[in-house]
Amino acid sequence: MVNRNSSENRMKSTYIVRNDSGCVAHRNMSGPERRTIHMSHYQGGTLKDKLDQGDQIFKTVEDFVNTYVEDTSKRRPIKKMLVATNGIAAVRCILSIRKLLMQLFRNDRIIKFICLTTEQEIRSNAEYLKLADHFVFSPGGDNRNNYANVEEIVNHAVEKGVDAVWAGWGHASENPELPKQLAARGIVFIGPPSTAMFSLGDKIASTIIAQTLDIPTIEWSGSGLKLDLNQKRGSECVSVTQELFNQATVSDLYEGLRALEEHKIGYPLMIKASEGGGGKGIRKCKNEADFKENFVQVQTEVPGSPIFIMKCVENARHIEVQLIADRYENVIPVFTRDCSIQRRCQKIIEEAPASIAPKETLRRMQEDAVKIAKLVGYESAGTVEYMYLPDEDKYFFLELNPRLQVEHPCTEMLASINIPAIQMQIAMGLPLNRITDIRLFYGLDRYGTTPLPEEIVLTDTEYSVIAARITSEVSLYLPLCGEYWFLCH
């Protein structure tokens, strides 16, 4: 595999190739990136003018932000960042952003990365620690002591005087308390605000929001619940009230059984913990005996999490839409992903773009995803997930993940964008139409100021990307961590 985000992949020169369909592809000679842009996207000027502009080099982060962010109230130069995660997520963050820094400043160390770590990580010789400028220690053991501990993260951020915190995926990345507490201390969270994270990150709240916008949902314990948008003032963002939220949950086994009858949710069905994820807090039930047994298991796996019940749609495909949103209410979708091949409720194979659905259906999925994000004032990267029935060409809203997903490199390779670097630029205050990767994605000039096109949904691409997860297992097919000595087939 090629590491597209190494700071060593520096831009030197470009060559251009045109094919018979009127598309062009250009590749940096020192790196593997390729962009395919239809000639009709260009508005004035020659192709050479659009693609061969010289790089803009800045001396300081402040110079860059002042140049690209007109609204002075939103300018947030980031010169020191706490990476509040570990493993491949931390590696991905540092390498991706350093690639951008080399392009902008010819200095990939102009922003300092402080990594959160533990003694166990040090002993394991973790790769991300070799990339860090500095690191800080947290207690070892369960992630509730370190990477998922909001108080621990915030304390380190304050003590080290960082400008921003990046949490990646997993751990504390979906905990609304993290952006809330950081904002109270004047520290930027590279991700959505706490209100949007709660409204869309919670499976129950996000489904209520989807129903409010008349986006298709399947039968569940909150069927029919909607927000009153008449009380929404102007561009004010909405959120789900606690009262409405509670109406969609079931607090115990007997309340769950009543909800099945009231909302006509037949078997098979799914019991879900709204704070679950990664295969935890989700159980399929084929009959009442299953329901009684699995309800207790879900309660145990995600203690204290609200629980809801949803009809199980069989023979469905899992389709995702990658979203990117700035701080100015601009939201764009970046193609789709098909993540239907799963094992133990965890994705194994990802394909981008999704090829199972007609282009018009994929377009509607992307348009609906944008509507959801705009309603709650979403910012940064996020992913809307749908269930799709190929035989009926119908889709249903599943959830929105208010964070960067593990599968994002598929979209990056397809669209030739650098999502962690885009996240940082959004956090600094850049609007989408001033971010180079976004402009090139839509076929615009690299450093222009023109708005993005009115038609923001793109479905046509000549390329396809497939990613696979390799998981080691022991008896009973339980995942196992460790070193890989060889692979066989």
C-alpha cells in the first residue's frame, strides 16, 4: 500500500493526462495523488491556469489564517495540538496534517503535536509516539482512565497550553462533554460542537431529527416523534429535548415489550444502546425469548446507556455518506461508501463509491445527509449511515457518526482529499470554498475565492476504492491483538 499522507510526499511538479471522455487527471510527480476533473467544471481561464498555479507559501500560521479567513471573529490559529487518541488514528492525524504543513509552509514542524500516552504504550514502542513532538502521561489500564477520560484530556490540554485537541475516532471522540469543556476554556475542539455532537451522535436523537425532515426511517420505539420546527428562530440550530428523547427509549424489559406492540415492531428486531458502537450494545432478536435474554445483555455491555428498539431489516446493504461542514453553515457530501460486509457487527470490506444503488438514489442519500447536518449546525467531518434495500430501491436512515470514521481513507483516495487536514483548517476558521482540496474536488482553481457550485452532490467517478480490515482471531472467533508474522490464504 502507498502512504499518501507522509510529509515526504512533497509537491514538486505536475503532469496532465486527458482521456477521450473530456476528463483530465493530474498527478504530483513525487506522490501518488491523482485528481480527475471534467472539463465542464471549469469556469473561465485555461486548464493550465487552473492546475499549474504555484504554491502559496506562508511564514507563520497567523499569516495563513489571516489570508484565508475574512471573519476575524472566527480566526483561530493552531500552533500546538493535543492528539487525544492512540494507535493508527494518532499516526493518521500527524502524517496527514504534516503533509499539509509542508505544502503551506515548507516546514512540517510549524505545528507541534503533543500525544497522550500511557506506560503500556511506551513499552509497546507505539508508532505514533515516534512522530510526536512531545507526549504526556495518563494512567494506564482501561481507556476510561486515559483516552476516554474527558477530565484527563482537558487537564492536559490546559496544562500544556495547546490551541486545539484532535480526538480522531473511538475513545472520547463522540463524548459531547469534551468539546463543551474545551470550549469553556477557550480551546478548539477539532470536530463538531457539543450540541451538534449530542443531537446527531446519539442514535435516538439523530433518528428523531431524520423523522422531522421526513427522511425515511424504519419502525422503532420512537416512530412518529418529531421536533417542532415552528419554534426554530431564523438560522438557530435545533436540538432534541430531553422529554422527546425519553419518549423514544425503553427503560426496562416490560416497557420494551409494550413498545413492540404499540409501534407494531415485529420480529426480527434489534435492541440497541444509543451510546454503543463497534459491535457493543446491539443484539438481534428472532423471538420473545431472545428479546428477554438479550435486553439484559445490552444493558450490561453499555451501562447507563438509553436503550431503544428497532425493526431488523434483513438483506439490507450498509451505505454511508461522507460529510464535511464548515463554521459558516456550508455542508458538502463527498461520495458514498458500501460497508455491508461485516463480521461481529464490525466492518470488514469497504467500497467507495457504493455501486449497488442507482445514481439517483445515491444522490438523494447525499442530499438528505446534508439536510440533517445543516439543521443542527454540524461542523467538521461526519458520516451518515443508511440501510438500503436493493430489491426495492429503498433506503432508511440509520445513524450519524459525529467524528472521523476508520473508513475515511477510501473517500480520500477516491476524491483526492486529506480529511484530517481539512478538519484542522475548518477548526482554524476557513470556509469550505477557501480550502484547496475542496476547491479542486469541484474543479475550481486552487487559490480562488469563488463560492462552491450550487450542485454540490457528485456521483460520477471513473475510479473505485476497496479497503479490507485484517483481524486475528483465536478459538470461538474472538478478536486477538498482537503481532503478525505471516499471512496465508
